[in-house]
Amino acid sequence: MPRRIHLPLKTEAASPLKAGDEVLLNGYVYTARDQAHVRFVKAICGKKTPAMIKGQTIYYAGPTPASPGRAIGSCGPTTSSRMDPFTPRLLKAGLKGMIGKGSRSRDVKLAIKKYKAVYFITIAGAGAYLSKRITESKPVLYKDLGAEAVYRLKLKDFPAIVGIDSKGKEI
């Protein structure tokens, strides 16, 4: 039976998670892809950490527009390794969780362990299914990026697996 995890992710909730654990994520996350990560790092270098970093979880996704009556369109995971050049810096700034697909670099794995974060993986190619687990969606930052803008999403029983746990062990 999958464990329900409430977001934002607290250290005491992250610590007992083990690589391979099935979870259902509940609460708020922020989407961010390549261009948003570039801007996050520039802001951090300027000593202005964006609010959606510290203590939060980022879902590597670029949602499509919502159909009438829906909170969001298709919203599947983006390949996580594309964010690897930025991730250690974001973890140092306080990021606690990431949701995506695929493996991560050695530097990211070490940073996840150092900063006691968690990397969750979710179902690739199932954006329409996953969108049914999103009950709210609102663009909140970098709206000029279109689908790559940062969105605040509310998840309800969003299925994921612990890909890398806070001790640095991977699935």
C-alpha cells in the first residue's frame, strides 16, 4: 500500500522514505523546467531565492492548457537530467523534493544526500492520467515562458516512487 506524503515535504517525512517506496503525494508543488531553472539560479546568485524553492518540491513538467471544467491539461514529467546542472544549487538554497522521470547525475545524488532531499519518479507517457490527480493549477512566476512558466499545483494522491532517498540510495 503506498504511503501518503503531505507536501511541502518536511525532513521528518522524508527521512523514513526508502528508494523504491511507492507514495501518493498530496499538497502543493511548483512546476519548473529548463528556462525556469536558469532564472532560479540567476536569482539565487543575486541573493534573491524565489519563494517556491525553500522547503518546496518542484515537479519537472510543462502542463498543457486545461479543457473546460478541468484544473489542468496533460501534465506528465519531463526528463529530470536536463535540470541536473542547476539542481545542486537549488538543493543548497533549500529545495526539499523533485518529481520527474529518469536517472540523475552523480553530483545530484550527492547533493540530495547532503541536503536530505528526495527525488520522486512518476509515470512517463501518462500526462493525461496524472492530470486527474491535480486539483488546482495557477501560473505564479515567469509567465512569459508559456508552458515553461512556473505553476503552483495542488496534488491529490499523485502516484510516485522514491527514486533517490534522503540517504542518497537510488532505486
